Amino acid sequence: MALTNNAAVDRPPLTPKFCQDLVVRNTPLPERFKNNPEQDLSELGVDDKEQAAQHKSNIQADLHANQYGIKQSDIKTGPGVSVHGCSVSVLGHAH
């Protein structure tokens, strides 16, 4: 059987669970996640504009490493945003 180098085959499926895991693991304090999608990102260390900007950058880089793209401006993150809200923005805009 011949092996092919098809990047689309190797990338994980873009699912709500994948996006939630990606959002959480790219926060400053992922270990504080209580498995509650409504948990505010500020509880995971995304508590100011600088952390929100870093979170967007981390999410974009992680998606890129998984062969997806997204514009940082399409990622909803920061204090007052839930894990779910951020995950939905990623799921809706990653390509």
C-alpha cells in the first residue's frame, strides 16, 4: 500500500470538543478548568487585554499546527467570555 502525504487526512476533525480543548490548553492556567464550558476565561488566566491578545495568538498557532487557519480578529476571548463562547468563535471561523 502506497503512503501519500495528504495534509487534509492528517489533521484532526474540527469538532466542538477539539475547539474546547484547544481553547482551554492555550490559556495561562488550563489546570483550573472545571470541565464547565460556561466557566469564564478570566478564571483560566485570560484576565486582561494582554492575556487576551496572547490567548488569540496561542489559539491561532495551535490551529496552524493542526493544519487549520483563523484570523485573530475572529477569536472571541478575554475576561467576561466563557470557554464555550470562545470555542464557538473558533469552531465558526477556523478553516
